[in-house]
Amino acid sequence: MATAVETLEKLERRITITVPMADVQAEVEKRLKIRARTVKAPGFRPGKVPMKMVAAQYGYQVESEVLNDKVGRAFSDAASENNLRVAGYPKIEPKTGADNPDGTIVFDATFEIYPEVTIGDLAQAEVEKTKAEVSNAEIDKTIEILRKQRVHYHVKGEQGAHGDGGADQSAKNGDRVTIDFVGKIDGVEFQGGKAEDYAFVLGEGRMLPEFEAATVGLKVGESKTFTLAFPEDYHGKDVAGKTAEFTVTLKKLEWAHLPEVDAEFAKSLGIPDGDLQKMRDDIKQNLEREVGNRVKAKTKDSVMDALINVTQLDVPKALVDQDTQRLVEMTRQDMAQRGMNVKDMPFPPELFTTQAERRVRLGLILAEVVKSNNLQAKPEQIKAQVEEFAQSYEDPQQVIKYYFSDRNRLAEVEALVLEENVVNYVLGKAKVTEKPVPFDELMGNNAAA
């Protein structure tokens, strides 16, 4: 039996549940008799163990199971009778006091409910629709990046199929150098300040600027001594903020040879006949696909911000807590897969709370927009989305089979389609401003990633 629903604050509610002890005892005895049929004990055949011994061994456990079942059923019935959409799990605690009816056990169930979600006036919402284009300049830049990814090195001064690197035999940016170096602080070598046959490419920023500047201009066999002031926030705590004296000796100097943009280069990019125009078309298609995905993502973010701005609602703390724990676990697993030791690594939940709150809020809003406007993902939309994914792979049919063979994978695609339906719906209602974004800014200066 449950009492009326009490409103505590905002979304928090409480129901008092009363369970007659006679009902509990009757159910306990019933379950113990069933269990007694198979209980084993020294000196007794199976099923012949005295009930007193069965009750002594299993009575507390069975009573807890019965109470949990009866309280859970009573709570579920009360929530259903009162048309309550319970968010998360209720907190159920025994209630003590002189006013508890004799022969009963009383519990308080405290819980949250889902909020009423009312979407504001979308006609007043402001949304930025991102635009970006792929021009010949972007294709040329991508080709240059692809060339650099296929760079190989030759020793300067040694004649080869690609030449000898030119008359200048000194190190310059773009060259790969192999050096020995030793560093001292107050005349004493320090740990990590010495290396032999250390190779790096000048100009890539792998070394501190002073180190690279001292190496530029050296010829094989030459040495140079210079001072280097380590930054205060340098990762090596023993040397952070200190000034060291380094001596660097150039042992090997290699110049970079980039492949020519020819048929062989095109073939290396998967163009069987080496046609350069096909190569450019293929690069353009890939760039346009990536640009399209990023443009959609930015526009979607703007739409989601607009929905949040026009919709006021209280968010159930229980759902935020659940999503926070989900994000913590996802982060832990991701770091473990990257090879990090997460066993003793702290993951403070508060670091994820803001993100979790936004995710829950958006989930509630999106559910309401979809339900109110019949924006559910249609089978043909899901199929089209899977086919679009598949186009960027060598064997599209294998990818399509991969998705349609697993309900969970299809559910992920369905969620993406549903979000796109919401985005298109909002774009049709809101005040939309087109925002051109430069290619490099959109791609994060990583066009060939």
C-alpha cells in the first residue's frame, strides 16, 4: 500500500509504502518451503532438512528478497496509478516512528520525475548555418601534404637517382640531421642532457627553438656550443627554469626528396591508371565529404544551442549523475585502450558534470521535438545514411552488411538520422544566418588528416 505523492522540490517526489508483516511472513514461508526441497545439509538427505535449519540458514536472505520484491512492486504500482515518469532509481529507506501502524513495515521512496518539456518559439531562435568550399587551392595544399607524408631522405653530397642535394652542404630547415649532443649545468652533465646519433628534421619543432637554431648552418663534423634556458614549466622538473650549456656535433646530414606529382604518385594514392585529373577529382571528393561532415557538425551545434536557449526545464539530478558516471567510465576505457595505466588514476566526477548536464538536457529536448513533430527516423533514411558511410570505403557492400547485421550499429545510425531530422526542422523555423568559414579554420589546419 502507498500513500499520496508528496512534492518535495521541483522534480523530487516522495511516496510512503506500507507493507503488512503478515504478507511478508507468508511469502517467506512459501519460498522457504520451496527451497527446502533441494537444500542439502550434513546428515540429511536432499529435501529432508528440517524447516528450522532451513529458516536459520536462509531466512534472512529470503526475507530481504521478499521485502525488495513487495516494496518494488508497490512503488511501481503507485508510480503507474499516479502517471509518474520516474527518472533514475528511487531511494528507498525504512521509516521509523511511533506512528507506523502495528504489524507493518514502512518505507519512504524518494525519487525524481521527468520534467514537462515545452519548446519555446523557434521563430525567435537564432542559428548559424556554416558554409565552406573546396577550391583548387585546397586540393593543391592537400597534394603538398600528401607529398610530405611520402618524403624520403638522401645524404647530402652523395650522388643518387634524385641528385646530390645541391652545393650547399650546411644544415637548413627541412633537412634531417643526426647529431651527438651533451648538456651541462654549472659544468656538470645532467640526466637526459646527453645523446648520440639523435635524428630529427629541422623546422618541425620537435626540439626547443634554441637547439634547432644552433644546429642550422652546421656541416658534417662541425660542433657548436650554445646556452639554453629551460622554461619554468618544462616537463623535466630537475632542469626547469635553469640555464644549460650544450655542445652539439653534426654527424649526418640528409636532404628531403619529395615525390613528383606524376603518374606514379597518383598510383600510390590508389589511382590504378595514374591519371592526375582522376587523382585531383578523388582528393576533391574526399575533401568535400570531410568538409560536409564538419559543416553539418558545426551547424548542428548551433541548432542545439538554440534549442537549449528557447527551452526552460529542470533537469533530473539522477539522470545527470548516471550520465556523469557513464562519461567517467568511457574516459577510463579510452585511456586504457591508449595504453595508459588507469588503475590508480583519479577521475573526479565533477569534471564531467557540466557535459553530462548538457547531454541530458538536450536528450529531453530532442525527445520532445521528435515526438511533437513526428520526426522519427524512417527506414529509407537509415538505409541512405549507411550507404553514405559506405562510400568512403573500398568495399561499400561489406560496410553496408556490417551495419545491417547488428541492431546496435543500426541504432547508432538511427540516432544520427534523428538528430539530422531535428536540425532540418529547426533550420526551417529559426532565424538562420549563413556563416562562411575558411577551409583551414574548419579543418583545423589539418586538411589531409
